Amino acid sequence: MASTETTAAKDGADLAGLEAGLDALETVQTGRTPFRRTLTQKILPPVVAVALVLAVWQFLVSSGIAGDPTKLPAPSDVWGELRESWLEGTLHEYIWTSVSRGLLGFLLALAIGTPLGLVVARVRFVRAAIGPILSGLQSLPSVAWVPPAVIWLGLNDRMMFAVILLGAVPSIANGLVSGVDQVPPLFLRAGRTLGATGLKGTWHIVMPAALPGYLAGLKQGWAFSWRSLMAAEIIASSPDLGVGLGQLLENGRNTSSMSMVFFAILLILIVGIAIDLLIFSPLERWVLRSRGLLARS
């Protein structure tokens, strides 16, 4: 009798310990991250990396290891291009011309790629018919679409948007298809049991469960949009199109100004990083936090 009571007490203690451990796992830290930790873990590493790249770059130019200075300009020369563009008031025009085209084209691709991905994922006949075509289009370099787009549509913004759509829509649609394929069948059965069928089931069950894959497709779609736009601006130039970042890069090549070429490359890189940090990184953190995979900070 005593041994039975001892065993029961031990089991109760183990159960209480297990519950406490589960409660601790479910507890989400809500305290704000100290600024010192944010500085050392998020801000300082990229700053140090950029400073190191600039130092090595300047050393290669100053020591003559890079050879002809007209082929590799010094960081100060690139800074001079930036300062000149700022003083002339053309810097924001270069950036806005490309960013406005890229974002508008991406939104159009989002509006087309999302329903297309849902149809491909949910309808077997459509998937068998155009699924391989979407995969093939995704692997096709978007620069290949620039010549036919120029012939079909001419040198205008419609041509730019057509190239962006052909580069981004397959990535967005395939990302959503991949996300839907990873939705556990149990979720779908539970949704049907609760009456979530048709569009209601798609909105309340399928899309939230497929969000990680869909978001990955959106990131890849934006990357394809941005690359497609740069290819179109470099190849197809016209005074009516204005001067975007791709056209700025081509102008530097035509005038043999490597400082302008590097200036355009850096602007293209900075815009790409800024879009990722301002739009996609917060979305990723929200998705991870909503699934309990990231502590609140």
C-alpha cells in the first residue's frame, strides 16, 4: 500500500514537472531586446563588413594591385558620382524611376500569380497542363524576353511590365503551389468538418497554412522582378523611358566611366537590400512569430 502511494506521488510529481516544462516552452518573452544586443548582433556586423570591403577596395586601388585605375575606380570616385547626382537632383529620379516600375510590376505579378498558383495547386487537370510550363518559365532567364517584348510592344513602360510579369509570375505561382502541397491533409479534413469548403476553405485554411511557401515565392518573385527590370532597362533604352538604374549602368558603359558603372551597381544593390529589409524581413518575422518559432522582441 505504501509503495503504491509512493509510486502515485512520484507519477504526480513527474506530471507536474512535465506540465511546468510545457508551460515554459509556450511562454513567449515579451521584453524588449536591449539596444546593446541589437547593436552588436544586427547593426555592427554589416557595418564592419562594409567597412572591410571599402578598406580592401581602397588598398587595391592605392597600391596599384588593381592595375589601370580607369578599370577599378577608387571609392572616392564613386562617392563623387553620388555627390554630383545628389547636387544635381537626379539621384532620386534614378531610384524612383526603377523602384516605381519594379513595385508596380511586382504588384501586377502578385495579382496574376496568386490566383494562378491556387488553380494549379487545386485543379489536377490544370496542374498537369501548365505546371511544367510554369517550371520551365521560371528557369528561363528573363533577359530572353526583352527582344520579343520590344518587337511586340515597342520601347515603352508596357514592355517593361511585360518582362517583369514573365519573370515574376511563374515564381509566385510555383511558390504558392509548393506551399499548398505542404499543407497537412488533417487541416483540410478539419476545415471541411467545420464547414470551411470552397473559397471559405481556401481563405481560412489553405492560404494561412501555405503562407511560408507562398512568402518564399514572393521573395523569389521580387528578385526576378528586379532582375528582369534591370535587364530591360539596360537593353532597351529610350529618352521616353527616362533614366532608371539599369539605364544609368548602360550610360556608364557607353561613356567608359567605371565610377558611374560602380555607382549604378551599388544603387541597384542598396535598393534590393532595402526592399528585403523593409518588406520581406518583417513579413518573415511575423509568420515565424505567429507559429511560435520566433520570440517576440
